[in-house]
Amino acid sequence: MPGSRARALFAFPAGLDWQEGWFAPDFATSGRLFAVLADQQSRVSAWQSSDRGRTFHRWTALDAFLAPLVNAYWPLVSLASRPGERTMYARVSYDPFPRSGPLTASPPAPPGEQILRSHDGGRSWRRIASGLAFGQRGRAGTLPWNSEGIGSRAAAGALELLPSGRLVTMAAKFPTFFGVYVSADGGRTWARSEFLP
């Protein structure tokens, strides 16, 4: 949804603009929706609404994973869930090279690629897999990619939960591979796939 259209539909807090948004799995009955908003310095934060977008409040559980990245360039967040289910997944990616100044509020910087899971409809989150972004130093994680990839950010970083229960995302193992990665165990482990599952 383009930012101008989102602003027309929802009452975002002053000074913040739409970057990404999702409806909760139980939106039809709860009216809950989620958004990642950015200020004029391109710093992003997570928000949620329980009244179909008329008012928003900070989504503190997910925001805890974004707040340390005070100078990251456009952190990318993607959510995945299925209607009627409380389990949700999130992918958080960011470029390890800061816009200016220190990357994080306090070192060490978190992994550049993270997979999170919630069992309570997004009220709490736990990191279940992670990996270093391309060019980032530190202990290697378990994710087999190191970049959100090429092309549009929406396509490159999108996380999808299939009817089969498998998770799918587009990512890159720079500079050798860009394509589809699949998880069959709830996001803990991932494998490269030449075809969509």
C-alpha cells in the first residue's frame, strides 16, 4: 500500500509515515493491525492499533528489536501469519553500515538478519534464528543468507507462511546466490530452494 494511501486510511502519530503494515490474523473480530513507521530521520519504530487504525500505540514487544538500531539505514521488517492463528513470525534485516555516527545505541550491534516468533498474537517475541549481514563482524549465526537481496525491498525481504506451515523468504547469500529460502520447522532452520515449495 503506498504511503499516501495509508495516510488517508489510518491516523498515524504526528511526524511519522507508513513504511510497512499488516492486518492481525484475527483482524475481523479484534480490529488489530500493525505498522512500521519512520520519522524524518528515517528511524523506524513498530506500532499497533486495536481500533482498525483510528489510533496507534507503540508495539513495544517488537519495537525492542528495532530500538537499538538508531542509525541503521532503513531496517526491513516483514510479518507472516495465518488467519485465525496466534503464532506469528517476523524477519528483521538491516544494513550493518550506519548512516552516520554509531550504528546502535550501545554495542554490540544485533545480528543483521533475525527471525522472530510469537505464540501470543504478537504480544511477546523471541528470536529463534539469526545471521550476520554481509560485511558484519561477529559470531556467525544459523541463517544461510547474509543480505535481504536485490530488487524491491518488499519482494527481497518478504516473509510468507504457506498453508503447509512452511515459511518462505527471498534473500541472498552475497555474492553467490539470490533466491528462495524455505523453513519446515517454524523458522529454526532454513534451506535454499531452486523452486517455490
